Amino acid sequence: MREGMIPAILGTAVAATGATLLKRNPAAGYGILGFGLAHIVLGAIDLFEHR
């Protein structure tokens, strides 16, 4: 498995969880969504860096 794929996949799952929490608890939802998006970005950087 390519380096950076695991953080990108986990970031997608965390971002989806944060998006579903936005209606119930917006503060926590945005925090979790941001955390997931950061992992997606860092995973994408690793994927492009280690071609």
C-alpha cells in the first residue's frame, strides 16, 4: 500500500463522521470535520511526494 493512503482513508471516515455531527452538535462537528480534512490533505501530500 502506498505511503499516505491510510491517513487519507482514515481522514475521509473522520470527515464523514464530523459532517454527520453538524446537525446535532455544530461545534464538535466542525472540529472533527476539520481534523478529518487535515488528514486528507496530509495523506494527499504524502501520496504526491512519494510517487
